[in-house]
Amino acid sequence: MPEYRRNLDIYQGYNYTNDKQTPVGFITQMQIGTLALAADQTVKNPSDATMDLQVVGVMSGVLWETGVTDAVFLAAQISMTNRQEVARLVMGSLTNIQVVFQFSIYEYDSLAQRYFLAFHSTSTDMNGVLQARGAELNLSVADDPSPEVPSPENYAFQIAINPRKADSP
């Protein structure tokens, strides 16, 4: 079965350099229920390193099995502020499981010698619902800061989002 799976370089995502050509990705918008996560991290745009991007998270991985009903799995590093908000959701009773999000995955083209958008939501919001694993929702955030990139302080975050039918509320 075909799938789109990428391990993404969080160090390159936070600390962009021209001499490294590894895949990077960003969550550019995310709302879980009524909680809109802040785009409070500034990174370089791999397609144009003179421009900054404001992002919710620097991605460490993505998986989509390419079916229209298949979930999208996102793993990212988020700020302390967003970590606290997500932890509040995880520990509470989350009744609104709708998710609105946008993301961008960049890969490097060795022939053109530049990054390009390989998998992304363009400027259109994607709508879905949190995936359930039995009675638990597939949403988590780390308690401790991630050691890969010590500054800015960031926390591992994972979410699985099932597509929402067009006629669903």
C-alpha cells in the first residue's frame, strides 16, 4: 500500500543552514476543538531563507497512507506555551475533537539545488477529527523539554487526525 512517510530534521527546521539538505516540515496552523495553538516559533523558510515563517511546530515526522479516509499522523516540537495548552486538553475531558490545521513539508531537489514544497495543505484549512485508539484520543505531548534542540525550549507533540466528512458539523 502506498504511503507518504518522512522523518524530518528538527535541527535543520530550527537552525536552517544552506549547506544541509534534509527534509523539514512545519505545522503552520492548528486548532483542536476551540483551542487555537499559537504560531509562536520563528523559523526560516527553506524555499527562501531570507524570509521567516511563524509556525506552531517544527515537525519531526509525518505519515499518511494516501487513502481519502486514512488518518494523517503529525509529530512536531512545540513551544512551552502550546505544550501547556495541549497538556490541559489531554488531561481534561475533551468533548470537541474537531481539528483544523495546515502544514508544509519541504524536500530538497538536488538537480535544481533548492527546497520545494513536497506535501502540504497549501493555504487551505484541512478539517478532521482526533483519531481514537480505543477509548483514548491519539493526542500526546511530552512532559520534559526535547534534548535535540535546546533553544528555544520545545516539547514533543503527536497527533493523529482522521478526515472529516464534508457534510459533518
